[in-house]
Amino acid sequence: MNTAVRAERDGDHASLVPAGPFDLAHADEAKRAIDEAEPRVRGARSVDVDLAEVEHLDGAGAVVLARLMDRLDTGGAHPHLVEERNPEAARLIALYRTRQSKAPQQPPGATGLLERIGSTTASLPQAARDALDFIGHFTLSVPKAITSPGSVNWRSLPMLVQNIGADALVVTGAANLLVGIIIGFLGVSQLGRFGAVTYVPELVVVAHFRELGALVTAIVVAGRSGAGLASEIATMKVSEEIDALRSLGFDPILWLVIPRCLALVIVLPILTWVGDVLALVGGFVATTGITDMPPRAYIAATARTITASHLMVGLIKSPFLALAIGLVACGQGLATYGGAAAVGARTTTAVVLSIFSVIVINALFTLLFVLLGI
């Protein structure tokens, strides 16, 4: 079969269908076929490149098709590889495309405030598309991880659980203990003016179990473990270890992202529960230390206030907060291009976005529980 490229156009949507062998022996023929077909799709807003009829693809053919995708992308056509029937060819083309540096070109000289605001605003739609694209790939990878467990690096899961969970226990526990002390002090200073110190235990339980426990723990984990995950994957990306995984047939989302997100989902509820216990200790120390409330009365009031509803509201949020931290950190790591400066920039962005995402998700859950009357 001869090498050919069919072009079809329907308004703003077009499709290119390479057919036949795309290898070194047919590189000139493939180049001529692409040069003939490309003008027919020029000006389209979206172009599908269907690889179903590609018989054989090697590095030379992949370069030719990758350069075609680059030209379409530069022209604003938003090309998309249709890879369902030929995923190996799509993976090889994507490998040659991702090896190019996509670091944004910075104009010489300092930029003004309005220019930076405009540049940031203009980049928001593309950033949103990239985020949704990554979330979509992750969602599609979850069933693959279940049906093909060999494609996931499960052996790294125990070490990840230790690094993210056990090693973070001290800092998350200390943060929650101090938050419990702060709530106790605030409760005594405010409720004491009305002679209602006996309600301080209830304040500590409700405020920390329902809101602050999951939120504080997630923020600390985002700053500690989220930064570590982002920098680790970003370093792998700039050192071309991710490209090596792809060339060996491994999907980076399955091999790297799934275990890290699962480890976060496992450990964050446990860290939240331990933090809740330590917050009770902090509230107990603060209240009994500066008031005349007997320790037995404080413990009895705390025991009466703790309910399954208060406990579960905080724990239900934790897996979602953990998943947000994992997706943001890993997504920023995989999006890294450049050198050491790019790794640092992506790590900083991952921490900021993780903390912001945690706060937004926590607020949405709070609103939902209020509307449901939980």
C-alpha cells in the first residue's frame, strides 16, 4: 500500500487520515502526501489526525507527523490524535512532540503590571483546558489501573504511604494541637464574658471536627508532600525519565500519578483523625489551664459533643482534598519544561494551587452540608 494522506473538511472541523507505511523508506513520499493534504485543512479550528490506517510507523515517520501536528498547533487548529485503533503510533508521535521545549519565550526587559495582568488573563483559558485534559486522562486511567494492574507501580505504594503519611505525622499533629489550643483560648476569651465557658469543649469539637481538622491537615500536607511530589515528577520530566517511561510503553499517569494519589487518599483521613484527637488535647490544656473548669467536666462535655455526624463530616472531605493535592502536584510536575528554574517554578505553583484548591473544595463541602442540614 502506498503512503497517502486523506483530507476531509466540514466547516471549522477537519480531519487528516494518514494511510500506509510511515517509515524511513517512505519518508519522502509521506512528506509529499502531507504537503498536498495540509492546505485543505488550513484555517480549520480543529483537526483530527486519525491513525487507524497507518500500517507501520518508525522514528522518521513519527517526526514527519509530529512536525505536522506542530504546524497545525501553531496555526491555531488545535490538532487531536485519534489513537483508539493505533495507540502505539500515537504514543510515539507524542514522544517526539513532548521532547520539544515548550517553555514560554520571555520578552527582553522588565514587563509592566498591566502587561503581566493581561498575559496571565490570556493564559487562563489554556490553563483550564490543560487542567481538564489532565483530569480526563486521569479519570480514564483509573479503570485501566483496575483491569491491568501490571501497568501501575504498586510496589512504590508502601514507600509513598510512609513518606506522605508517617513522616508527616509529627508536623500535621503539631499543627492540629496548636489549632486546638488556639480555639480553646479564643473560646475562653469570648464565651467567658457571658459566663459560658462550659461551651468551650463543644466549640473545639464542632469547629475542628467539622472544618479545621481536615482543612489544616490538608494545607500542611499540600505544603509538605505536595511540593515533594511536584518537584520529584518535575525533575523526572526535565531529565527525560518520563520520556524514557513512554518509550518503554509505560503510561506516566498510570505508573506515577495513580500510586501517589492513592497514597494521599489513604493517609489524609488517618492524619485528619489523629489531628482531631490532638486538637481535643490542645483544647483541654488551654481551657483547664486558664479557667477553673475541672478536667473531668471538660472531658464529660467533650464526650457528649462528639457524634458520628461531626466526625464523618470532616473525614468525608479528606479523600477529596487528598485527590486535589495529588492531581495538582502531579499535573504541575508533568507539565514542566526547561531546567532547574522550571522545576522550582512548577513546585511553587503546585503548592499555591493545591492550597487554593483545598480551601475551595472545603468551602463547597461546607455549603453542601449546610444546605442538607447535616
